[in-house]
Amino acid sequence: MLPQQRSKLERKSRGFTLVELLVVLAILGLLAGLVGPQVMKFLGSSKTKTAALQIEDLSATLDLYRLEVGRYPSTSEGLEALVSDPGNAPNWNGPYLRKAQVPDDPWGNDYQYRSPGQHGPYDIWSLGADGQEGGEGEDRDITSWERS
């Protein structure tokens, strides 16, 4: 092989050109702009679904508590009565939750609890991502009395 042919071959096998790299970066930027918002939307809806499932689990645990103790925990006892004996529950046989602690909602806030409830024997709800009553989308309240 001639030296001139060898240097052309070496130049071609060195790597990508600046133009090729810029085209790839532009394509990746477009994909991120299109896919990113969709991923964030699904992430928000998965937290809402997780909160709804946790509320259902807490409701089932409260029903078990009622079967053993004969009543639901009062508002002042709260959901903590599921993990530690409130002192005035003679047949308390807990903790009723596996990890022996009341879970926080997916946004790191406490679940709200009221008994007797305004919508049933008890009410459990999460205030959503914003931690305030009301809201829409990810900020909306997730409750034990409204299933979505």
C-alpha cells in the first residue's frame, strides 16, 4: 500500500466528525423534548395510584383492628393505634402493619385520619403533592371515600 493511500485510510477511521456529532445531539435533544414530559406525567400518576393503594391497605388494616378491638381507632389515637397499643384497647393484638410503622404518602406527608368520619365510619386521605386541601392533577386529594 502506498503511503498516500494509508494516510487517507487512517484519517477515515479516526472517529466522527463534528457535524455528525451535532446531528446526533440534535436528535437526542428532540427525543428528550418529546419523551420527557410523558415520563413525568406517568411518574405523577403512579404516585397518585400508590397513594390510593396505600389507603386501601390502611382501610383493610383498620377493618382487622375493628374485628379484634371492637371499634375503629379514634381521631386522637389516629393511625398510630395500628402500630402501638393506645392503652384503652383490651384486645389489641398488634402491630397490625408489617413494618410496624404507619407509611407516609408518596410525597412524604402523613395520611390524614378521622373517626368517626364524615363519609363513613372513618375517613383516610392524602393531601396530594402540594400538601394542601383541594387541587387538581397530582395536587388533588386522594381519599378513602372517592375511588377514581
